[in-house]
Amino acid sequence: MNWMRAIRIMVATVVTVSLILLFVVPAGWAAHYFGWAAEIQLLPAVLSIGKYGGLAASAVLVLLIILTWIFGRVYCSAICPLGVMQDVFRRLKIGRRVQYRYRAENKTLRWSILVVFVILLCIPSLAFIARFMDPYSAFGRIVTAASRHALDAAFWTGVVWFAGLGIWSQLRGREYCNTLCPVGTILSLISRVAWLRPLVNQSQCTQCGACEKQCKAEAITPAKRGEKYPTVDMTKCVACYDCIGNCPVEAIQIGTPYNRGKIVPDESKAPGTDESRRRFLGILGGVAIAATVKAQEVKMDGGLAHIEKKKVPARAIPVRPAGSVSQRHFESHCTACQLCVGACPNKVLRPSQELSRWMQPELQFEEGYCMITCNRCSEVCPTEAITPIQLSDKSSIRTGHAVWIKDNCVVGTDQVACGSCAEHCPTGAITMVSGQSVGINGLIPAVDEEKCIGCGKCEYLCPARPFSAIYVEGHDTQLTL
């Protein structure tokens, strides 16, 4: 039955590599070909049920439930990218080789964490804590941290996750999956009655303990008093099927609970062989490590003088991507996986630093603006926190409105003519009017909020430093022109 392990490794490789490409490649073809890898993750599917995309998300959940009922927690070993990453860490074998031993399920801790997770998801002001517990979102933060050009909070959050998970995986294997992960706890309910599971042949088992010592999930119990063979705790087993190849006498095979102890050994193979041992996961390690941190760009003025870097203005309401519907909808559906951040070609989507919406994306215009010819973020969002929009509709969605700050405008501070904001406004929402009414001798911008869509082009191109003289204030509910 080692072919099941080989299939599991191939599926894990395809899903994880697809997700890595989806996170690090901003091109549209990545979302088109690899978007499915994010949509089959458990929490995104749960959050997508309801008004938007409910049928597809429900089908994903039903499929995951069926797979878990048949094979056990195969989701944790083949579909969850954070689980695969833990396997990669374990394969690196840094330091001495760790021998595992069975530890009974800590039900009190495990279920307490799940209850807290569900409660936090239902409280908008505390939902950011729950997002940190989701394995798919944690994987996204790790991958995007490697490609960030700024050593900000998002970068260090990914680094801490990466280092912590690596050390824990080396020492305790899949302990995270069987203790802290709420997805693993939910699936353990179904895996208790899994139809296909690893079983030990009573007549062949020599009680050598090799299976228990090498089980990364610490799910194989030693032989109990009155029994001649170990058993598998299906609440902890992640259906990796490594134990089949690790057994030196091939006493472990896949069967159903009804034929426990009745498995007939395959005499066609010599004991001790392990034909299926592969190192497919080594490929994943190379792909993940290959992503490097980009050097920060230094803007120069003709190569002669530094231009002072812009600072983020204090917005009363953050600017969300077009298609976010409302602040409440966005914050309740977004898992802060950073997929849209990596897909944004102009790099204007940034992880929020505010605690209540920690790591959720918002638009910032210091280094770019949101193009009306781009809908990439709505294409890749797996939970429809950013609902799908057509390019033809992008120019009519009002994500925010521009606000002019008199004290920052160069027309008043430097007594120079400007008009950059009005010249580049794509919707004609900004016009230049006389500044006499506010004590400025020159033309100043006037904003028609009914025409402004909050693209941020005026804020980005404003020559004022360090704060732009015109900035975008977000809308609590996105409207259309």
C-alpha cells in the first residue's frame, strides 16, 4: 500500500508549489491557473459560504468531509500547506535525529483552543487573533514575508512564524497540528471513524517500536498489556502513511476497522525493503527557500539628491480594495493570508499595522496607486472578502475620496504652481480653483467627492513631502458612481 504514500506526496507537492507560485507571482496567469489551491483550503471555504460563492464553497467542504471520512486527516498531510512545510522542516534533519513517542491527545487544551477560535471569529474586534491560528493564512504570511521589500511588521511576523514552526517541527513533528491548529481539531472528529486506516498485522509485528519512534504525529501507541501489537490513534494520525515504509517487517498495512488483526502479509516482498521512500518534499524546500527579500528601492532626483520618502497619513477609515463591499464584510471574511498583497502589481496593498485589523490588507499610496485597469486582488481572494469585479466596473466603484490639506500644499508653502493632482485624476474629480478664499495666491485643488473613486493617484503623484497635500480617506461602505 506504499502507493498511497506516493500519491499523498505528489498531491502535497502540487498543492504547495501552486500556492507558492500564487503568492509570489503577481501575474494574472498565476491566479488563473493556481487559484484553486487557495479555494480548497478549509477556512477560506467556510468564510465563502453565504451570499457570495456559497455553492462552490459548500462543494469544497463536502469533499473535504468525505475525504476525511474515507482516509482520515489526509487534508493535513496533502492539502494544508503549513502541514507540508512542517514535513519539509522535519526532512532537513538539523541536529540529531529525534525519536518520537506516543502522547495521548490533550483534549482539554485542544478543544479549549477550538472554542476560543470560534468565539474570536464571531467578534470583529478580536477576529485578528483567530486569523493567526489558521494554518493556510500563516503559510501565506511566511511566503510573502520572503518577498517583501521592507523590513516592516509583516516581514518580521512571517520570520517569527517561519523560525518558530521550523524549530517546533524539528523537535515535535506535527505537534502543532495536534494541539494548536483548530482545523486539525475539527477534522479529528471525523477521522475517529475513518474507513481506511493503518492497521498492524498481529502475526507479523515484532514490537520493535520502529513505527512509534518515527511517527511524526506521535499517533502510534505502544503495545498495551494483553495485546501483541501497537495501535494507531486516529485523532492524531495525519494519514501520511510513512509508518508503512518505516516498519522493518512490513506489519503495517491499510485496512478497515472490520479487518483489524486479519490482514494477510504480502509475501511477494522481502521484509525490510522500503521501495516507496522518496524525497519529493526536498523540492518544496528549495522552492520556498529560493524566495529572497528584495532590496529597498532608493528614489533619486536625477542621481544628485535624495527625495524624502513619503509617510502614511492618518486615515479615519482605511481604504479597502474595490469589491470589499464594506468594512464589516471585509473584516469578517478576510483571513489575512496576504494573497492579494502578493498579487498586487503596483504594490499598493499593504498589511495593516493596526491591532484590530492586524495583517489585513489596505491600500497605501506612498509608492504607487490603484490602477483602474487592474482587478487582480478580486481574482485571487479565496474567501471573497474582495468580491469578484469586472474591469469595466472598476472605474465606478468608490473606495474612498480625496481630501486636500492646505498646510501641506506646495502652492501655499513654496509659492509655486502645481496642479499635478488635477492633471492626473482619471475620473476628473479634481479641478483647480482660485485659492484666494483660503489665503493662497494661486490655484488649489477642489475635490468632487461624487466623482472620486479613491484610486490614490493624486496622493501618489503629489510632490509634497513627507505628507502629501492630498490623500484618500476610505469609505465604510463602497458605493458606485
